[in-house]
Amino acid sequence: MFISSKKMIRYIKNIAAFLIIAFLLWYLKRNWLELKAIMRLSAWDITFIFTISVFGVFNTAFVHKILLNGFGIRAKFWDMFLLQNASYLLNYAPMKFGTLFKASFLKKHYNLGYLKFTVFFMYLTFVMILTTSLVGLFSLLLKYDIHSVEVKVLMLVYFLFLVISSILIFVPISLPDTNNIIVKKLKIFFEARSELIAYKKNLFYSVALLNLNYLLTAVRLGIIFNSLDQNIHPAGYLILGSVGYFLMFISLTPGALGIREIVIGAASVVIGLPLNIGILAAVIDRAVMIIYSFIIGGFCSIYLWRKSPEDFENVNISDQPQNKSRPVRCD
């Protein structure tokens, strides 16, 4: 009996996720006494991190509203704020359920087709990659020894992401008319992307808000590293923030659980910190994020569920018509 390629990829991802999380738990257990002795995170620090997280979601909600406007959709800010918070919690479920729920919600309430949502989500991701790669690369050149092997590797990663994201954001791509299904879907994809590219002002505002989000992530990590008595140059916080923010969008495990912690730990070595300190800081940040997701994300999920229970009962990400017609919500 043969296993389909999709199932095989899913099995590999699940095994990789299990091994990564198991390694992270083993590493923390092995170094826990040493790490616990230096941890000094106060209630005020946690409150400030929560506040920063709320501002970050406000910014992301505005970015969603701005980019959807490129499709002629006047989304409500409150809907985008609730949806983003709910997706943070739901993305801890398997198969990035939060992203699927967001796609289904925008389809049902704003008539945003799944292909256009894919363009919207990927465009948002590429803008974020462009932003973090540019600032991260500048930060490395500003402060750190470019002759170091670790710095060279990270610079190369930043440079590749910068080039690829710039091409996918700015370079127009046209495809010929054909009956091929794949080419047709790609054509729809690039035509939808061109709708977003046409609004230069929207792109500018989105980059500005995502830059602010990126800085908020760096500040959040900075508070945690300071609580561990680690004095880092501000450029180091920008590098760690770029890695942490980037992995919020791209993940193999639910919520990038385990992967984000290990990668931030590795990035900490690049800026001259011990691996165990970097991993501990990332774990603390994760713990605060999970608490935020369950409190704020849980409240927003319950609110959306009480307002429209059917949104959770039938998460449909197909561009086929729904069984029940729903009005498009506009301002």
C-alpha cells in the first residue's frame, strides 16, 4: 500500500517537529539549574510585553485592512483585530488551522476567494521578509565582524531573502493565455498580485507598519535578554527580532514551536551570546506568547464563535460557492 506524497510530507514534518521539541526539552532540562539562577523577569516586564503584543496586533490588523483595500475590499478594523488574535491561538492547532480559519472567514464575510487570499497571505509574508532582511543585513554590517563565518552565513541568508522577496513583490510577471489548468491558476495568482502592486501607497504604509511590528518584536526580546543580565548592542536586538518575527510566518510545526527557539538560540551565538541563553530567552518569549494567545486569542475566538458559530463548524477554503450565502460586510 503506497502513501501519497502529501501524507508522506506530513509524516516527515510531524516526525521532525517531535524531534525538535524533544531536543529542546532535553536541552532545557540539562541546563535548567544554571538558567534558573540568572532569570529575573518581573511582573512589570510581562505586562509590558503583553502591551507590546497588543500594539503589534493593532498594526497587523491595519496591514490586513490596507492590503485588502487593494482588492477593493473595505474590511472592518475590528474584524481584522479579532481575526488576527484568534488565528494566533488557532495556529497552535495542527495544519496551521488559524491560517485556514482566516482564509475561510475572509471568504465567507468579505467574498475574498482562496486564490486571492493566498496572494494576500504570500504578499504579506514577502513584504515582511523584505523588511526584516533589509534591517537585519544593515544591523550585521553596522556592528558585527563580517569576516566571522557565522556572520557571513547569516548575511548570505538575509541577502538571498532580500533578493527573492524583492523580485516577488516588485517584478511584474505575465503568462500567456492557455487552457492548461496550472497556468490558468498561476495567471489568476499573478493578476491578483498585480492588483496589490498597483497601490504603491498601500505598500508604503504596509512596510512602515510591519517595520514597527518588527521593532516591537526586537524590544520584546530585548526586555527578556535584559532580565537575563545580558547587555546587547541594539543592532543585536534587531537581528534577533528579524529572526523571531520571520519565523512567526513560516513554520514546520504549529506556531513554529521548537523551531523558533532553536533558531533564535543559533542567532544569539552569531551576536556573541551563549546558545543556552538564547534558547532560554526564546522559551520565555514563547511562554509569554502562549499565555497571550490563550487569554487574548481565546477571548477573540470565543467572541467570533458566539457571533457566528457556523464559521467554526465549516472551515471551507475552496473557491466553490458556499451552501449558505452570506452578505459581504463593508463599512
